[in-house]
Amino acid sequence: MAIFACFVRLAFLGASLAALFTRRGGKDRGSFAPDHCKVRASPSRTEPSPLRGTRLLRMMCPMADDRRQFCSDNEAGIHPRVMEAIAEANRGHVPSYGGDPLTAAVHDRFREIFGPETVTQLVFNGTAANVVAAAGAVDAWQAVVSARTSHIHIDECGAIERFAGCRVLVVESEDGKLDPACLEQVPEGHAEPHQSKPRLLSITQATELGTVYTLGELRALADAVHERGWLLHMDGARLANAAASLGVGLRAVTADAGVDLLSFGGTKCGLMVGEAVVYFDPSLADRLAYVHKQGLQLASKMRFLSAQFLALLEDDLWLRIASHANAMARRLHDAVHDLPGLRISRPTQASAVFARVPLDRLETLRRLARFAVWDEESGEVRWMASWDTTEEDVDDFALTLRSVLG
Ligand SMILES: Cc1ncc(COP(=O)(O)O)c(C=O)c1O
């Protein structure tokens, strides 16, 4: 049976490849114009053929088409300016492991934006940013505190517990946000040394539920955290969206609001890969370089991470990207909020719309579009806009929702 299935797959692959080189014309996405089908003679055969590569990918992987979904900003591609920056960095040999001029420039840029004491390390993904940020500041006998809805608690497979080696204690929150009163939920100072000692409060901005802390809320929380002798960490995987939503700069919403450590998101803001761990207190920075290396995050070809961040931070590209995604989420919200049976379930404050849809329509919707179902039981869904979401995408999707729910 398995051998038969294998033959069928090989036959399909063969037919697909044959079709790739012989198909003529056609209007649908999978068909190709004659010019592109010719197998050219040498020497041009040795030239890279991006078109042919793309088509091959599309034939083998039906999801790789031009449609944009509302599932996640992680699904979006790379912003063209970031792509250019990677290509521009792809020249010659430069010192490795961050000894290159682009990495020096990116450190300068972070200091310019966040203040002269800022210490930064670039990492590969958001989980790594949170782990490295925490591991550089917390000992194994201490604890990280976060909302029950936090990415570090739900979606990072215990990475902090494993790699920072400490506990993560969770507290209940409203719409993903914590306030000083929430901290009363954390048992502290009793039964020492039998219990882990809280050391770091980790909050997310914008939150996992699409909400945004105001500057006043951040300041109140930072004061409460510091009174306890803890540190405030911000998971800023979507920090750009939060800053754009508040209409403030990156420093105002972090260092100036009392944040001590930051995971600054790049991937959800148009980068191919890359996030930054940013420490605002240099006395915490001693361990960071070692944790960064030991935590598998010291890229030998660091220049390519650095080039992307330089592009993102140049001429406020981050702000344009984030403002656009937020505006697309707002457009979607406005287009669908009054559909029968649909209820907006969280305030739309950044790039995500959360809603409850009738359970008996969920399956039909899922067949028509890809999006995140947040809670199967209540029918809560998340629709997320990205840097490349267009007004047309939003209007088409709203029309789809109207046709199913209206
Ligand atoms: C709030 C938040 N933090 C961190 C991350 C980073 O995760 P990853 O390690 O998948 O890049 C994500 C990804 O979706 C996120 O939503």
C-alpha cells in the first residue's frame, strides 16, 4: 500500500514537472505563459531563474500563492525594503559574530532610539528574545511572573523554564493586560526559601489579545514592580503596533515608561527573521553577551540580522508598517462589527480584531479563509492584519464574512 502511494506521488510529481515545462497559457494561478516554459540552452540554463523557482514552489506547495490571509502577521512575507537591505549586505567578507560594521551601526541606532545606556543583542526569533531577556536577569531560584494569556506561558513550550531554569508564575488578567492589583495574586516572601522568589514581571505590548497598555498604565505597573524590587520585561513582539496605536515613539513606550528589559519584535514587522533583546539598565548587561551565546543566538553571519533592523529603523519604516497594519485591522473592524451574530470580543487597538462568531458558521468560514480560532468552545477568532494587507483584501474578507454571517 505504502509503495503504491509512493508510486502515485512520484507519478504526480513527474506529471507536475512535465507540466511545468510544457504547459501553455491560461488564466488561472497555476498556469504559465509559453515564454516562461522554454528550457533555454546553455549558457542561460545556468542563470538563476527566479520565476521558474517560484512556479515550481507553487506546483509543489499549493499554499504558496499570492493570496493574503488574516491568520497571522507571521504568515506575511518580507518587506521589500528589508529584502533590499539583505541583498545590499550580501557583498564581500566582513568580520563574523557581530564584528561587522552593520552590527556596530545597529547597536548605535538602538542607543540613539532608546538612550545611551542601552545594550542590545539580536536573536533569531521571539521565543529566543524572551528567553535570553529573562535568562540574563533571573537566577534559577527566582521566578518570572506573567499573565495567564501570555505567549511565554502558553506558546513557548516552557522555554523559559528550561533555558532560564526558573519558574513562570501566572496571574489572571483582563483582556491580556495586567495592573498593579494583579500583582497581589503573587505570593511573595513567605516560606522562604521554599518558594521561588518573583524577580521579573513580563507583560506583552501589544498584548496577545490585541489590546494596548497606555503610557499611564505602564508607568503605574512599573512603579508597582520596582517597589517590590522586581524588574519589568516587555514582550514587544508587536511593540511597533502598540507605539503606532498610541502615537508615541519606541522609547516613550518602553524605557521612559519604566520598562527594564525589552524583546523588540522584527519578524512581525516585515523582517525575514530577527528580534532584539534590549536592556535599558547597563548594570544588568554583564551576563547578556554570555547568555546570548550560550542560548544559541550568536549568529556567525550577524550582518544579515543587523541589515534588516537598520532598514526597519531607518526613516521610521517600522512606524509606517505598523500604522498600516493597525489601520487595516480598524477597517476590518468597522466593516464587520455590526454583522448579525458577530460580536467584537476585545477592543481593537492594534493590528488584530478579535470576535465571536456563531459556532454553526465557523466551519463554513474556515473553509473559505484561514484565520486563528482562539477558542473553539466560544467561537472566538482572531483576524490579524500585516504590513502587506491591502484595503481590497480587507473588503474582500469582509464580504466573505457578510456572505456567511449576514
Ligand atoms: C506575543 C508574542 N511573543 C512572542 C512571539 C514570538 O514567537 P516566535 O518564537 O514564534 O517568533 C509571538 C509569536 O507569535 C507572540 O505573539
